Amino acid sequence: MMQKTTISSIKLILTTIILVTAVLGGTFFAGTFYPNKWTTVKIEKEFHKKEVSEVIYLGLTQPEFTYNDRKTFINTLGKCVDYLNFTTDRLSRVPTTIIIAMAGVESNWGTSRFATEGNALFGVRTWDLSTPHMKPRENPDAIFGVKKYKTKCDSVKDMIRILNTHPAYEKFRIEREIQLDNGKWEYKKLLVGISAWSTNPKYRDMIWSTIVDNNLP
């Protein structure tokens, strides 16, 4: 069994090398030996496909989301984000620090009713009441509900999807691309682009304070 596993691993590595070599070869013959941005992105995507294949091959699953205080909540949420990053293209990832800070504020560090009963860490609303949801206790007749999830990690996955697709967060995506090119996160600038997540005009300042107060990396 060990020999078969080793052979499969070697085949996976060889396939990756051949694939990357082919991409670089095509780039060379196209006259772009020094990869331009489009080529770099293409290579990264091919590598990511192999990462996902490896995750599936290894049979990795969502980590258990168990916690009993703020510190364990932060650690557990970090493991969830690490897991999700395996199946999220690098250019579409959201900094773990921002995810943790937003989840902390929105769910009171996993202790809110929406978090404990509906696995909802970010208070995502839905107006499609056929979607599993919970009504606000103070407004049971509301025309919207807060989405429920099978797991808390699923809630994180949906939050990342929203930031990557909703028009309200285009500025966030533009700034993220700039920072990825620079190779350094600047959270204050990124937070400008997530202001639409809350009607509170000081929301981005709240998230920044949460990052600083909790010494999030």
C-alpha cells in the first residue's frame, strides 16, 4: 500500500512539472520569456488546480469548528480559513486577519444567537425565504432573514464568495490586486472596500480596532 501511495505521489509531481514546463515553453515561443502578468496568472491557476487535486487525493475535510473562548475561536477560525484557501485561487483569497476580525465583530466571537443556532458568523441576509434562515428575534416579521449554514466554515466560505462577486466590494477587489502585486497586505486600505458590509458608518474603524486590540497578525 505504501509503495502504491509513493508511486502515485511521484506521478502527481511529474505531471505538475510537465504541465508547468509546457506553459513556460508556450510562453517562450510566444516571445514572452519573461512572463507578463497574464502569463503569471495562468501559471498560478495551473498550480492551483494541482493543489486542489492534491487536497482531494489526500482526502482532506473541513476542520472541526470547536471553541470555548475568544482565543480558541480565533485559532479554530484560522484553521478553517487555511482549509478553504486550498480550494480558493490565490488571487481570490481574503486575508485571514480580516476574516477573523469581521467574524469576531459580527458574531461576538461566536457567541451570538445566529452563530450558535445557525452557524452564521457574518450576519449575511437573504430575502429568499426559501433559503434556510433565521429571523431577528426583535423583528420576527422581517421580510429578510439571516442565512443559516450547515457548518461555521461554510459561513466563512460564503463570506469569501460575497467579497469576490458582489458589486459593492469592487473597490476591495481592486485594492487586493494592487497589494498582491506589491506583496504586502495593508489592512486599512483593504477595509475601505468592505464598508458596505454594515450600515454603521464606522464599521471599517471597528474592524481595524478589533485587529489591533486582539493583536491579529
